[in-house]
Amino acid sequence: MTKKPKVAIYWLGACGGCDEAIVDLNELLLDVASAIEIVLWPLAMDGKYDSIKRLPDGAIALSIIHGNVRNSEHEEMARLLRAKSQIVLGFGSCACFGGATGLANFCGRDSIMQWVYRDSPTVENPKGETPKPVSTVDGNTLTLPEILDHVYALNQVIPVDYYLPGCPPPPDLISHAITAVLEGKLPPRGAALAPQKALCESCPRNETKPPRIDIKEIKRPHEVEVDSHVCFLVEGVICMGPATRGGCGETCLRINTPCRGCFGPVEGVEDAGAKFLSAFASLVRATTDEQVQSIMEKFYDPVGYLYRFTQPSSTLGKRNKVRETV
Amino acid sequence: MQAYEPKIICFSCCFGWGYLTGRDVLSVKIKHWIPVICSGKLDSTHIMKAFREGADGVLILGCPDGDCHFQDGNYQTRKKVHLLHKVLVSYGIDPRRLRMELGTDPEGDTIPKLIQSMSRELRQMGPVKMTDHAVEARP
């Protein structure tokens, strides 16, 4: 019997949507499953961390890791899987850029804990209990993973070989990535297994876009009904398409929702938010400074828009845990 | 202990500022001076990178309103600055640390004065204290 390549699928700080996306491969999953040996996949099967620890280093051909690194358990598992794997695939926006929960970095751990366990109006916590890494109950010691003081993208904790962005990544790119690994037809390490150009390149609304866009008023999606063939930016609705990598299948655009940037920056760009800021500012049309100011005032929660999925890997927000622990 | 001296990165447009004085002469007088072909050439990434790498302030000098050699580069960057002010606050950077002045000074004599006046304000504010821990990554 020939040995099948070992594959691990693991979640760190994730919602589980990426696992669902793998399940959404449907029948193709059966073909994939017959070609590989899944050694770890908490969502779909029972497994023990010890069995991974016992494997020799490099025994796993591919680790598909999704989610960001938010607590000590995530960090430990990321390091363990890195040591045991030949290839690590950063899967989904959280692993690639830190993801939506990376916005927590704008608040800091302590203020979040205070809000969740003390200040929020729906909290009743007279003793002021908060989760602690070690606590004693009836003489027994209980442990919990410790929440780190920062949300990290995966490559800020361990070296990552390939990236597959998306929230979640679409099935066609997933099957393409898995096939590429199994057949050994991979691009140079460090590449994203997705198209390199911006979403606007493949956007069906691009055909009707005028040569020049003048935004005189910023509108939120619920304030205007945009025709299904009209560019959102023409209507003044913020759409991250110009600074976001394409390849998602334009699923949001097809249901008349502007791009929110889950595929992260295009090839060669570090900070998608900064690039979009420049692009967007150039589309705003006003004659006086006051007008510019009043238009920009309707850009509510700009960091929420610009860094919805990429705060931990943004120019001003990134932090490297690999360097901190060395 | 040495007095705190804010590090201000100054980007200035070649068409409006200091073009009659040799670049080597001015760069001795002005620390961290980066002449650019047009203030419109500046991207948000340049400004963020400056703060990332330890700037306490960024001063952009552009041509007077309606007087850009490339039509409206100064106007384009001014719009970016408006939005950047809103973004920097979230990272814990006071918007007063990013300033844009429009005008013209062929000899460039006023550039050190503008930097000095910004320095005075920044000295009172002290070094940048970013939210979260991005500050730790700064040199």
C-alpha cells in the first residue's frame, strides 16, 4: 500500500467559516479525502494533539491553518504544526492578514476584558470575575489558554509557505490549491494562491464605469439602491474593490453588496487600507476645503472600513511575534 | 539628559519650495527633508511608513491652491490628509502630527521655520504613543 500524504486542517482564532468552505467542496472532498490521510481536523473528526506531537518533524505534507493567533493555545498549535509540516497554507483572511477580529487591536486586551466582564450593560458580575489562565475550584486546578495582548496574523508567529485569502476562500481556489499541493505544481514559496490583480479587473460592473468618477457625497449601502450593473463608487458607496485582490468570485457584488476587502491587498502591496484611502480620496470632488471636510465626515468609522480584515498586518498595526520571542 | 527633539519628516514639492537653492545646501539646514516632484506624488503609504519608522510628525509642503504644475496634485494630497487625520487617531497618533501647508518659497528659507514651529507644538505633545503595541516595533 502506498503511503498517502498526511494533511492537517486546524483552526486557531477563527469562526469556523473556513472549515465550512472546505466542506463546501462537496463531492470533490471525497476525491481529496481518498488521496490524502487527514491526521487532524477538529471540525470533522476526533483527534488528539498528542498524536501530532508524536509524529516526526516534517511528517505532515500540508497543514491548512485558518484563524489568527489570539491566545497561547493558538500559538502553541501553530508552532507545533509548523514543526511537523512540510508546507503550511495560511487559509482565509484571519490567517493571512489577521482578519475581522484583528480590529480588536484598536482597543487593546484590557479594555475589551473590562467591557465584556465589567462595563457592558448586560453584564452582572458582582465579584468582578474574569477568565484567568489558572484558577482553583474546590481544590482542583483548572487552566485556560491565556489571551495574548494582540491579535497576530499567522505569518507573524510562524513562517507561512502559501496564502489563500478570503472570508472564506471560495471553493474553486480551495480545490485549485489542494490539487496544486498534491501534484507538486506550486508557485515559489510565499505566494498567494489567488489572482494577482485587483477586484475591479474582474468586476462585472466595471464595464459601465464612466472614465471619471466624482464622489460628491458618501452614501451608506442602506441609503441608496444601486443598480446591479452600476459601480458602487459611482453612487458614492464605499467599495474596497480598487485595492482588494480579486479571485473571490465577486459573490458580494452579485448580491448587490460592495466589496469589504476580505481578499486583502493586491500583489506587492502591504497595506490595502492605505492604498484604498489614496484611491478613494482622489475620487472625491469638491471645490473648497470645507466641502472636502463635510464629505469626509460621512466616512464613518474609516479604520473599520479600511482595515476590516487587515489591521494586524497594516503598516501601523503590524507586530512580529517571531522576532519578539527570539 | 538630552532635551527631546521631535523627528519631523518634511516632504516638499520641487516646483514650489526651495528650487532656487541647491539641494545640498538646503538638506544641510533641514533634517529629514525629502523633496518630491509634486506633493500629489505622496501616497498614504509614505506617510504611514514615516510614522511606523519613528517620525513624530510629518509636514507636507505643496504649491498654492490652483497653482499645481501638474494641475491638482496639491488638492489630491490635501484630500488624503483629511482622511488620514481620521485614520491616524485610531492608531493613537494625534492628527496635529500630520500637517500640510500650501504656499511657495523658491529659496526655501521658510522651510526650517515651518519645521521649528511644528517642533514647538510636538515638543509639548511628546513622542508618539500609539494604541496597542505598534510603538514597540518602532526603533
